[in-house]
Amino acid sequence: MTQISILGCGWLGLPLAKKLIQSGYVVKGSTTSIGKLPLLESLKILPFEIAVFEHEIEGPIAAFLDKSEVLIIDIPPKIRRIDSEDFVSKMQQLIPHIEQSSVSKVIFVSSTSVYADTNEVITEEIIHKPTSESGRQLLGSESVLKSNTNFSTTVVRFGGLIGQDRHPIRFLAGSKNIENPLAPINLIHLEDCIGILESIIKLDCWNETFNAVTPFHPSREDYYTKKALEMNLDLPEFDVASISNGKTISSDKVQNVLKYEFKINPL
């Protein structure tokens, strides 16, 4: 029975762990909060308190990785105007521990922020030109992991994450002068995030990079106006006089290589 370690049992990692356990995997899960350990244990996740920093790792990282074949890294970079972290250094801290462990396969949860807004259809082969610090840090982290020959790394670049308790319209409702009204949306539901990650493991699909966005791309103005009406929220107001910049993320590779059929349409 394959054992999997999930570094970061948060919004995505926790339900992912639950689904993998239902599918018969043994799952170790990490959290930075000691108060969350009983929750993980109650869900049959083997719980570990692990914190990864730029210069050290706190917690029993060796035990967390021990006897696991697959490591899923799902800890987003913390990028702020003040005290931003060096996320690439955090990944470099992890690598020696992975090399010394039983882990032979890594999934790195990344983001479509590694791509610039070029008003093009974006495939995995396009040249990366991230304009955000988060995008630059994620791209650097991808490179650090994928260049290591001691284990195989598959990168999954998710679009905007949505779920029952998470939707960007809740932040945009009532806002004014929102930029890029004609830019296409690139969203993906939590259920599809989990489905794609599990498909990679089941199909043993390693040393790959996948864009993961629901193939549904109406304009930001049309989509968020519709969602505000549905949820009875204040309508967002867009700056229709400005030039819109965006990108359309292609998920063709997910559908063709993994044979994955998206379950949730964000409409």
C-alpha cells in the first residue's frame, strides 16, 4: 500500500488527504499548528507538526517522510510588502531531507501566476515571464525541485481556487474601477484539484508539468457580475475604459495525458 506525505494540510491539503485515505492510501499530513494535530488524527491522517523556514526546518521531518513513496508539497509562498520570505530557500531546505528519505516522487503545487498576462492561450511549453513576486518564487522553486535527479517531480499549476467557502467574488463585490474587465477567468474547483492530483498518483505520471484550470473562460466582467447577482452581493464595477490584459490557460494536457474530465464548471 502506497504511503503519501502531504506537506501542508490546509484548504487543499486536508480534503486531499481525506480523499486519498478513502482511496486506500496511507497518508501522513503536516500542519504548523499544534492545535490542528487532533483534527488530523481524527481523520485518520498520521499527524506531524512541521514548519519549513528559509534556514531550518522545525519538527520531525525525517519521521514525516519515512516510508513514504510520494511527497506532495502544498505550502504557498508568503509574499508581503514587508518581511517577504525567500520561498526558494525553503524548498532548498527540504531537498536534503527528501534525498535521504524513501520518497522517490514529488508533486509540487504551483500556480498559473508563473505566466505573464500576454493576452495569449498559455500552454505548459510557453516561455515563463512572471511579473509577480509570488510567480517568480514559485517558478524558482519548480526549477530547484525538477532539476534534482534523486527524485521525480511533477508540477501542477492551478488557476484561481474556488470551493464552497471560497470564491473571489466575495472580495470583488462592491469594488469599483476593477481592472481588466475583458480578461478571461482561469478558475478551478477544489474537487477538480483533488481529482487531478489523485490521477497523477494513480497513473504514475512523473517528471511532468500540468496547467490545471477548468476549460471555461468568460470575461471577468461577465462572470463576476453574474456571480454577484446569484449570491445577492453588491455588483462589482469594472474600469471598462482601460485596456484589458490577461491570459487563457490551456488545460489540454491534463485532459489528454491524464484523461481527466473536469467535474465542476465554475459557472
